[in-house]
Amino acid sequence: MNPVSDIEVYQKLTAVADELDSIAAEGATLVGNAALTTAAMTVRGMATAVYKHIMGEAEASALDS
């Protein structure tokens, strides 16, 4: 199994969040919609944390140059 890069983790988390948003838009009940929307926000938050980590590494590399 090959290691997954941080950018791939970000992309996959973003794709999962988008899919959850899409499913929530089609949700049959308010409770299901709320659960899916909350899950999407949580996953999107994780993606944002990974993105900020990636950007922090990029800034540190630029400062080291």
C-alpha cells in the first residue's frame, strides 16, 4: 500500500463532504438532513485543517529559502 499525501487526504475529505452535502439536499427527513449536513461540516473542517497544515508547510519552506 502506497502512502497517501496530505493533498490527497485534503482532496478525498473534500469529496466526501461534497457527497454528504449532495445527499443532504435529497434527504427525506429533517433529522436525516441535519445529520448529513453536520457530518459534511465536520468532514469539511477536517479538510480545512489538512489544507492549513499544507499551506503552513509551504510557507515554512518559502521562508527557509
